[in-house]
Amino acid sequence: MRRETNLHRRGFVLNGLAAISLFGTDILAGDDKPSATKSRIVSIDAKPEPIAIDTAKTAVIVVDMQNDFGSKGGMFDRMGIDLSIIQRAVGPTAKVLAAARKTGIRIIYLKMGFRPDLSDLGASDSPNRAGHLRAGVGEPVRAPDGTESRILIRDTWNTEIVPELKPQADDVIIYKHRYSGFYETELDATLKKKGTRYLIVTGCTTSVCVESTVRDAMFRDYSCVVLADCTGEPVGNGLPRSNHEASLLVIQTRLGWVSSSEELITALEAQ
């Protein structure tokens, strides 16, 4: 079953990957039971060319599809950012998650969230701290459901996954405190434990946390397929070529593959 822990332990492993704290970063992860997914090779139409994946060695990564970025009352909304850019990715992503679960493909959620004392935000002069403080990290807010919450703080309404993409019992949840899902987290160890080689990547934002995670995945020899309609990027949206499009171009030419929810689902449903 899905576990969410917030144990402040360093260097200890409890129940496989159930609770690990590495470099001072709390990890929220599922168990380490061997994958029960039946091995099946499927070909996904993608750019720059089709890619064949083994479903038993594949995971869907959902990057930061949380209230602070995609819901009214969250951080982006409070900053005046157009949420529709992120929200357009919700429907296609929900269909991908349904198809993945039907196939038995593992699903891993990454959530951007800091400790309540901001001890993992970075040094006083770090760009990560400065940038997130400008965005209001840690500020107390009243969530739309009436509860007291805080911007980008773990285990609050703000860092919950948007309702339409709510994790299920067997899914894995990993908190991160930098743009990349691999930085000081157990993502790499969790993937290796399952023998994962292929990542289907969804989430926001395309040119920041998604691309950062894909770059780190490529450096670790994972094959990433980014689903264009399951990602979104507000920055540069009004430019002749948006940051979203620029990131997808970089990914398909240097870092991995780019496809769509429709192409993935068609591949998974093919007999």
C-alpha cells in the first residue's frame, strides 16, 4: 500500500524503502516488493523516432501536479499565473494513469515541498532559497477547504496532488526540495530496486522541474518519454516559441523522446 512518512531519521532503512532519510531529505515511498507487471514490449510512436519499452521495466513519473501549481488558492494562482496552462495537462494525464494502472505499470508522484522549518531550502545566500522566498514559500494561507496551510510546505493542502490525479494505494510518493526529482531523494534507488529502465514523464513545469528531472534521468541512463500534452509551462507562454516547446525540442533531440498521451495509450492497448 502507499505509505506517506515524515520520519526525521538519517541513514536508516525501515521496511525496504518505506522510510529513508538521505542527506537530510525525508522520503515518501512505497514498499520494495518485486514488480508483478508482466513483461511486454510495446512500441510508442515518438520523436525523434519510435521507442520500444518493456512494461515490466517502466514507470510513469508525475512531476509536481500539486495544488500549489494547479489549483485555485495555490502558489501559482496567488502569483497571478494562468492556471489553465497546467490544468490542460490534467485530463490527458488522468487517462495515462488509468491506462498504466490497467497495464500494471508503476506510478511515482514527485512533490515539491519543504520542511516546516525550511531547513532544506538552502543556505541564506542560495538561489534556491532566494527564489522560493520571493514566491512566498512557507507563508501561512487558508486553503480553499478552510484548513490552515502553508505555501510549498510538506503535508499541507498546498502540496497535495490535485484531486483529479489523486494517488492510489500502490503508488509511490517522493518529496523533493530542488527542481530535479533525483536530487537528494530516493527516486533513483526506488527505480533501480524495481529494475526500471524506461520513464514515462508527465507534469509541470516543462522547462523547470520536468526538464531538470529528465536531464538527471538521462545522466543515469534511463530512457525518458515525455508526453507533451501531459506537461505544461506558464513561463514564456506568449512568446513565438514558448519555453514548453523549446524544452520539448531539447528533450527529443538530446535527452530522450517526446510523444503524447494518445500514442502511449494506443501502444498499451495494442494486442
